[in-house]
Amino acid sequence: MDVALAFDLGTTHLKWAWADQDGREVLSQDETTLDAAAPEAVGETIAAVLGTIEERGGTVRRTAFSAAMHTLLAVDSGGRRVSPL
């Protein structure tokens, strides 16, 4: 199943949804992200969503991100953050 995946990263919540090729919502969730300085948690959530899609036989064909405030995260050569989100 081909899916579209969307994330909306706000200051207190990470909302995400995925839809099938006909635009029907398959799954969505709104998760509290109280620690904006911990982008690792956001990355873990995104990885978990991708894992669930794969487990259900889905293939992500389209992705959208909305993050009005969080547009830059500095990382070192090992991919570790060196600035707050």
C-alpha cells in the first residue's frame, strides 16, 4: 500500500497522520512534546511511525512537514544536536 505521511511539529505537540493512495486516513496521532529541547524524542516518534507503516506493508511515497518555528537544528559530525530545537 502506498501512503502519504504528514507531520506537524509545534511547540507543545507533534501531530502526524498517514493516508492511503485514495486519501483515506489510515492512522493519526497527536503527541505532547513538552521538552522542545529534546529533538531526539521527535526523531524516535518519526522512526516508530515509519516502522508501523512498514509492519503494515506500507510504502511512504509522499511526505510533508510543517514546522513553523523549528526550522533549523545544528548537529555535529556524528549527527548529535548542538543547539536546541
